[in-house]
Amino acid sequence: MKTKKISRRAVTLAAFLLVSASSLHMACAEASVPFDYFTDDLSVSAAAVVEEDKYLPPEWFTKENAVSEVDSDTHPEETPPPAGEPSVATPVPEPAPETAAVCSYCGSAGHSQNRCAVYAVEQRGAVGRWSIPSIGIDVACFTYVLGSDSFEYGQAICDAADSAGYSAYGSQYLIADHNYQGFSAIANCAVGAVGYMDYGNSRTEYVCTGVEYGHNEGTELTDNDGNDVAYNNSGGITLYTCYNGWQNVVIAYFTPV
């Protein structure tokens, strides 16, 4: 059977249409583009392509039609040593050691400006930054006065990125944030985990003494038996976040070391 020649222009146009159709399908998958928009009538003879389009860009030509004469385990720019001679491996330079991040605001090493307690206090008006390294929590805390500040104000604090509410409650302080902003991790916090409240000019270390499920009753925070937790953690910091609805919460207790 005689192979029909196809002009270079026809092949190039066909390739362009195939690429365009594929891109449209990928970009508009959710728009349910009908599959009958595409066609298989653009297939051509490989022999005709090689003969007619041997001057196409090398990356297209070799990818579609050529069989490489270079062994798959040898890079084109490398020449194998003659038989019987040992090959000498090219030394690979060791990567430079990573340097700790240096804050552009306070000049301290180990954190960026986005995680700088001094910046959060001086420029954003935060109380400080609360962190639990073992579970990846690191958030700026902003004062919210229970019973005085509006609900909308407290909600706005928690809704904002890198922002948690910080409130006096009974004999402790509460830190509250949304579970989808990282606070879901407190459910996995182990007793003995270390937390820090960094005020910019000083830092206090805390240790986790317990995690439990409880309830947000609107005016008080209770354990799972309905007991108010206002005095369960005197002098400490108590974290909470909602799960399975705003009235169900996870509570983690931290006491100063």
C-alpha cells in the first residue's frame, strides 16, 4: 500500500490542533466539554512525517519520530572510555550547608518576619505569638475581652490568617482559633508537649497537662460532663477549637514550667 505524503504545513497544523484541544480539555474539565469535540482523523504516516518534516525543531522530531542512536544509560555529551580503560567518576561538589533563616525585622536567627513575635507585638498589636513546635502551631494572639468586646470583633480575630483570640477566663487565659487554620492539631497534642508564649521581649515555656473534649455553651466553656473549666488550669493557657459543629470543642491545657 503506497503511503501518501502529507505536507509539512498540514502536519504542523494537525499537531497544533491536537495540543490546543488537549489544553482546552484540561483547563475546562469542570465545564464538561463534550468529547466529540476531539477527533482521531489527524493521525498521519510516520514515514511521511520523517521524509517531509525532517527540518522540524529537533525536540519535536526526536520525541515523535526518531530512534536515538545514543545508549539510554549514556548522556549525549558523555563519551564512554575505550574498552579496557577504567572509567573515572566526575566528583560531585557537596551542597552548601543550609543557613538558618534570619528575621529581617528583629535580626534574630531561626524565624522569618512572618513568624516574628517582636513584629507581631510592635507592628500588629498582638499580645505575642503562641507556638507548639511538635504539632506545627505558631500563631499571633490578639486580646479579646469576654463579656465586653463584641462577638463580631472576636470572630474577626479568629477569621483572620495568623490570628488567634486571647482572652482571660476564670484563672487562666484562653487561646481560640479555627480548626481549619491549624488548631485541629491540638486533638493530637501529647501530654508533655512543650508550648511557648513569646511576648517579643520575653518568652514563657509551658507544658501540656491534658487534652479533652468539651462544649462551647456560648457563655462558658465546659468539659464533656458539662462542668465549667474556668478554674481547671489556674495560671495556665488553655487552647480550644471546634469540631463537628461550633458547640463541640477540643480543649488542651498548658501550665507554665
